[in-house]
Amino acid sequence: MPASSTTMNPVERKAVVSLALIFALRMLGLFIILPVIAIAVRDIPEATPTLVGLAIGMYGLTQAMCQIPFGFWSDRYGRKKVITVGLLIFAVGSVVAAMSDNIYLIIMGRALQGAGAVAAAILALVADLTREQQRIKAMAMIGGSIGLSFMAALILGPILYEHVGLSGIFLITGALALGVLPVLWWWTPNPKVSSRSKGLKFNKENARNLLGNRSLFGFYIGIFILHFSLTAFFVVVPLELVDQLQWGLADHWKLYVPILVMSVVGMVPVLVLAHKWQKHRLALAVGIFLMMAAQIVFAVPEEHIMSVVVGLWLYFCGFNALEAMLPSLVSRLAPAGARGTVMGIYNTFEFTGIFLGGLCSGVVYSVYGALGVYTLSLGVLGVWLVVILLMKPLKLLHSLTVKLAPNFSETKIFAQLQSLDGVEDTTLFPDEGLGYIKVNEKIFKRQSIESVRGVELL
């Protein structure tokens, strides 16, 4: 039986599982550094709080520079080719960082790691392979896998640092990037996409239109602030746990992991609010409010461990929910023919946030201490909350599944489906005999599909 609009079909399940695995292993390679790098590099000669922040955030700068080109290239040359190139570049950067013996070479290696900017292409491929109404679920599953890799990183990072040092961890991150290539090429489905915007070319006018899109711009700002806050978090919290609470680095996971597990329970109501009740703006506002509340709790004197526990729980409830919702909503609003480019812009803002979050929090921490960093994060989160509250209600399209007759002509099917009133985008899976059409339900008439030979609406 084909999957209904409320459940994933075989193509979607295969796509989401494979891409979640790729994303999780890829992000494990990034996350495994976060709990140790602030402690590890500050003992390196010439390392200052500002350079420590730069070492953490430099990855974000080169990611930001490369996301739009990689996203555009994925639209033009194919998602899998671009993802492969990005993973190879990341692996090279990992080797450079592993061979470094000073803070400046570590910063250079982190810059090369960031130049392997595959996030936009992966998220665009997820969007290609899933229907709109399954998108939040797909992104939540990917977000869940990233969350598991995050927990694994918090456990493994300090342990590996004790045994193989920072260089060994960097080599492991490079190996993980190479290890996901077989999954990408031999397991992940291959979509063929057609859209009314397929002929979109990357030029200043179209880039300006996509960048200034009023429906999308609030999300660009949002992902910037979300990851600005996350990077600031990992500049200050590990240092505070070591210096103020006297927690050894190898014991940090005992605090992080239970709280992350509990935060999964806390994020569920927020996702239900968005997915089931379609209250997207309210769900976003709740997530931001939880993160703002966490900054206030963090500011309580550090000797109170319960304030740290409560603050961490509030923070990760909000962060995990927002991390799942944002890419889903952006991919639903983006034109299919420019989806990689839009996700490139989106990820440019994300990684610019990582870079500036690391750099600014390092500077602020050196002058004003932890309280200054928490105040900075509270301020930028407050700006985002205002943007969300002023945003107009979202107009999201709907996806329908179609069954394709054997030996159909892709060119004719594409042309006929795109000619129907209300059909915006078309994605076909020849090997599975299925396809999706993204429609404006106010215009699209379901009976019109009967005029297309070789296609049946499921």
C-alpha cells in the first residue's frame, strides 16, 4: 500500500535514514571538537581567549563563504557530486589541523574544514526527496540523529582527548567524512526535479530577490542568531565548568548527556505545536523564549549547580526544537529550482553566526567574563523574538504523491504536470515509480491529474 499524506513512503524513509546517517556522522566530526577545543588550545603557545574563539569560529567563516556557491553548484551539477567534493575538502582540513603545532595552523585547518560546505546541498537533497507535509518530520529525524551524534561527541570528545589528543581527534573527524561517501553514492535515492523556476540562474538580481524574500529573511536572521548563541555557549560553558565548578573535562558528559536526553521530551510539545497544529510562528517564539530564559538562569552565580542544570535543559529544549523547524520551513518556502541556492544563503547566515559567535564571545569573555557572554546572547535572541512576532503568517504549499506507469516518458510527464493550474514543482523517482507535485491548493483541481497519461494520484 502506498504511504498516505500523513506517513512516509518508501522513498522518503530510505532518503531520510541515509541522509540522517550522513549528516550525523558528518556532524559528529564537527561536534567531537566542541567540548574540548576551548580547553585544549588555550594551553598552546600564543593562544589568547580571542584566538581560542577564532579557532572555534573560523570553521563558520569559511562555511559562510562557501555555502551559496556550493548550494548553487548543487542545483546546477547535482547534489551528490557537490557533497562528495565538500566532504573531501573537509577531510583535507582535518589532516592539516591534526598536523598543527600552534594556534595559527589550527585556525588554518579549521578554515579548510569549513570550506567543505555541504550542509546546503544535503538539506536541499532532503527537500528534493520528501513531500512538504513530511518535511518537518524528516528534518526532525535528521535533527534527532544530529542530537544523538551531539551526545556521542560530548561523551567521546573528552575521552578521546585523554587518549589520542587533539591531533588524533582531528584525524578521526577526517575519517568520518570519508566514511559516509559509500552511503551517499549507493544508498541515497536519486531524484529528478522539474519546477517553474528550474531555469533560475545565479546572478545578482536573482540572488538579491532570494536574499530579500520577506518570507525567508526572518529565517535567515534566525539561523544566524541560533548558531551565534550555540558557539558562544561552547566558548564559555566548558571554561566555566572547569574554572568555577572544578569539573574535570572528562566528566562534562555526565552533565550534558542526561540533560540532552531530557531536552528531547521538552522539545516535543514545541514540534507538535508546529507540525500538528500548524502554529509555526508561535512554536518558533516558544523555542526562542526557552533559550532566552536559559541565558538568565546561566547568569546565576556559578557555584549553584542546579542553575547550570536548569539553564542547560531550557537551552537545549529550545535549541533542538528550532534546529528541527527552521530548515524544514525554509525548504518549504524555497522554489525547487533554487532550493540549493536558498539553502546556501540560509547556511551562509548559519555559519556566519558560528564565526561571529566564537569571535565576539571570545572578546567579550576576555573583558566582561561569563556574564557578558550571557548578556550578549540574551540580546541577540531578543532581536530574533521581535522579528518572529512581527512576521506575517506563513503561506506553505502542499505536496501530493503520484504513481507513475511503467516505461513512462519523463519529459512528457514533466511538461504535462507543470502545465496544470496550481502545480508549482514536480519531482519524479523513476526507479521507484513515484513522484511528488507541490501545489497551491486554492488553484489546483485534483481531477485535473486525470488529463496526464501514465500518472495516478495516490
